[in-house]
Amino acid sequence: MKTQPSRIWLSSPHLGGTEQIFVKEAFDTNWVAPLGPNVDGLERALQQYTGVGHAAALSSGTAAIHLALILLDVQPNDYVICQSMTFSATANPIRYLGATPVFIDSEKDTWNMCPAALESAIKMLTAKSQHPKAILPVHLYGMPAQMNAIMDIANQYGIPVIEDAAEALGSHIGGRMCGSFGQFGILSFNGNKIITTSGGGALLSNNDAMIQKARFLATQARDPAPHYQHSHIGYNYRMSNVLAGIGRGQMQVLDLRVEQRRANYSWYQGLLANLPGISLLPEPQGFFANRWLTTILVDPKKSGGITRETIRLALEAQNIESRPLWKPMHMQPVFEGFPYFGGTVAEQLFENGLCLPSGSNLTDEEKERIAAVLKSVIG
Ligand SMILES: *Cc1c(COP(=O)(O)O)cnc(C)c1O
């Protein structure tokens, strides 16, 4: 019997080698706790890399979004504007707080929040005295959103921005890093992201008091007192010092990982760019994407009837993982009935889009297997 070739993943952890040195240090000094020198070190590295003044290392990106919304005083029945085309973790914390998400369509150049649809949502809400408490744009697959236009609108209406940069560490617009535009930026170090701590995240802000408060809330909101004294509801959201050690090692190879992911994109581009009906997402002028995942759109009208499902199933038959683009939140059963502004850009991206294997650790042999399938389907 022929054995199944080993699985090629969409995006798997890629360690650099120095992670174990930091982790060992945590063991040797018995800093096996939330908080400790690795947490401080990772926060410093993140501040330096992103150019944001302050960072809090947390247990996940989702926790970072939850805390940012709490720090902006989001209350039940408040409105929070959120990009529809994203992973559910962007929107879920809005519901943790009992607030109402208002979903916004994408635009075609970045696949992220459409500034025009954002502005019509704000106008409609403010006309009904439903002033939104926050705007949550996302940098999907590492492509920066139209942050200059989004910040202009946000500032004009006085609404704070929480940038979901979970997939975009290393991406920038004209040298300004994703995560540094809004009042808050959030990062994720989940196992599938461009760098990982196995699980973890961070909250970024130039507002020192806000980050202090985030650290306070993330460690069970203990008031200064010899006994346990609480005047706020707290959370257990801090990153462990052991995992932060992995993060410190990963930060040393982040730029290399960005290079490797971008090389994957170029490789796919060479393979696919001239095929009828297949398109990749170019960077708008001045935009730099970390290319966390390489994604394609498949237009069956131009590809001779081949759809993204044809390609996905052909890859799967060879034990190669690929995945449709995020299903927009306004199409998800759990968010049914919440307001939505825009057209059908996000819907069409979901319908025709596919994420291809994009790990920074893809081997030449794995690439040959992927290329063989793609050529046999669409070549
Ligand atoms: C991964 C991800 C998150 C959540 O991060 P976790 O660390 O997994 O909680 C949020 N938003 C987006 C866009 C993500 O891709």
C-alpha cells in the first residue's frame, strides 16, 4: 500500500533556535509564573520593533481586544464598528461586553475595511445619537488596511481606533508599522501566526496610563493593599514568563520570517500570475505586507470553470492544507441581525478566495508538491 505523503500545513510554528535559551533561563531562575524578566524583555522588543511607546504581553490576541474595549469603556448596548471580513476573534469581545457590532464591508485594494462604508455607518449611527465607541479595522493576511483614510475619518468624528494587527506584525505603510496607527494595536502570537509563543498576544498603545491599567486588569485587578482588595472586575490575561521566552527568541528572527513569507508570495506569483482567472493581491503604493498568508482569487468565468473549491479539493487529495478566505462576520449565524454597511466585496472574496500554504518553513520538496497540484489543475 502506498503511504500518504506527510501533511503540508497552511502555516505552522517555525522556531529560530534561541527560544530555548530564554525558556531555560526562566526555569533556571524559577520564573515559571505570569510576569517576569522574559515578559519585560518581550514587551521591550515589541515596543522597539513597532515604534509604539508601551506594550503589555497577554495570554492571547483576543484578550488584548477585550481589554482595549474595556479601556475604551464599552458598555452593554454601545456600538462598536468592526471590519466584517475577519476571524471571529475580532468581533467576539464586542459581544463579551454586550455591545452591538456594526459590520463594514471590505474594499478591493487591501481586502480590509472600506473607508467609504465606514463613513456612511458613522453618519447613520450619529444621526440616531448612537455615537460608536470604537472602530476595529483589521490587517488581513498581513496586508495593511487603508489606515491613513480610516484614521482621518476616525479623528474627524472623534472615535478611537483599535487596530487588529494579529496577522500583520512586520507590515507597514511607508515605514509606519501596523499596530501603531490607532489608540490601541493588538498582536497575536498564536501557533499559526508569523511568530508564535504557542499562544499569546499583546496590547500596544502610546498611552502609558492605559497600558498600566491593562496590566492591572489582566492580573485580577488587585488594589495596592497587603490583603487582596478589589474595586474592579479583573481578568487573568497576562502572558506567562515561560512563553514570553519563546517570544523573545522569535522576535530575533521576525525580519527573516517576513522575508521568507514574502518569498513564498513571489514564488506563487511566478507560478500563477499568468494563468487566466487567477489573481494575487498586489501591494498598493507605499504599502508593505508581511504576506503572512499568500491568497488567491479564482474567477471561474475566466478560468474555464475552475473554482477555488476545485483547487482546494485537489490540494487536499495530496494532503496539502488550504482554506477559503475568512467568511465575513455579517454572514455568520452567530452575528445574524447586527447592522452591516457596504456592498458585496467581502462576500465575493469569501466566495472566490483561497489561502495557500505559506509557512516560512516550507521546504523545496513541499513546494514541488504544491506546484505539481496547481499545474495539474490549472496549468
Ligand atoms: C489570530 C487572530 C486573532 C486572535 O488572536 P488569538 O491570539 O488567537 O486570540 C484576532 N484577530 C485576527 C484577525 C486573527 O487572525
